[in-house]
Amino acid sequence: MDKIIRKAEIRRETKETDIYVSIQLDSKGTAEIGTGIGFFDHMLTALSVHSGISMNIQVKGDIHVDCHHTIEDTGIVLGQSLGQALGAKSGIVRYGTAYIPMDEALAMASLDLSNRPFLVFNCEFTNQSCGGYDLCMTEEFFRAFAFNSGMTLHINLLYGSNDHHKAEAIYKAVAHALKTAAAYNSDGSTLSTKGVL
């Protein structure tokens, strides 16, 4: 099967955010991230590097209000970009699961690139925030990401005490599960009893 370059570029402007996302799958996972929220930049960089998906994400958001719109809307546009880059999702492994330790924290992510969006998020944080990043927005980001890419996504934080480590383990677990699921399978077939996703 001839492998096409899987990439996407989307610009989305609202009264709350102005977001540009460009991604390329099957690459070296280079990250150019600027959201105005340092810890979120750190998490998106981890998502890019560990998934092997190169990402250029530039965001201007109303962070003078709070971080909510910036983080959720970034999830929307990044999800749309992933869905566009994957196209019909034929010829991919489709499923991916990863357990990722980050010091004392352990997170698991399991996903299906199925065109049936869903999120299960079983993760608890101790503090309200890491820097300017509200930790409750982790769930909102992944909900937006999953629903706009057509992904069934289960995230479980098994244990941990440091919120930075817990969040980072979550993002990296999703990244590694995504890297597996988005990879081409051996024969180019669509992994579905229906014949299509």
C-alpha cells in the first residue's frame, strides 16, 4: 500500500480564541507550541514528541478571563486536525493502549480510532492548578480532542501524588496509545467487521 503524507492544517477564530494547528503524522514529533499557558505548552509538547506527530499549535485566547476557552478550543481544533489527517481511517492499527509511569504516578490510556467518540476519564488531582493551567481542564481538553477526532478514549490514573507527574503521565499515555493506533497495519485493510469505520 502506498503511504500518503497524513497531515492537516486548520485555523479557527471565535470571539474567545484564535487557533492555528498544523500536524503531520508519521514524522519525528517536532513541536512548536505557543498557547500562552506554560504548563499546557509543556503537555502538548509531550503529546507531540511521544506520539510522533509533529505539531505546530499557536493560540491567542482570552486567558485574562481564565484558561478554559484556550484549552478546550485547542482540543477541538487539534481533534479536528487529527480526524482530517487520518481521513477514512482505513489501513490503520485502530486500537492502542499504553501504561506510562512518571516517577510515583502511573497512568493508562486506551483508545479506538473508531469514528465513535466517547471519553471515560477516571483521574483525580489534589491541587487546583499547575502554573496557569487548571487541572480540571485536563478532562475538558481530552473530551474535546476525542469528540472532534472521532476517538473512543479511556484514561485512568492508577495512582500518584504529584499533580505535575500525574498530568504528564496522562498526556504521555494518550500519546503512546495514539502512536500505536494511528500506525499503518501490515496489509492496508480496514479493521472492522463492517468493512468501514
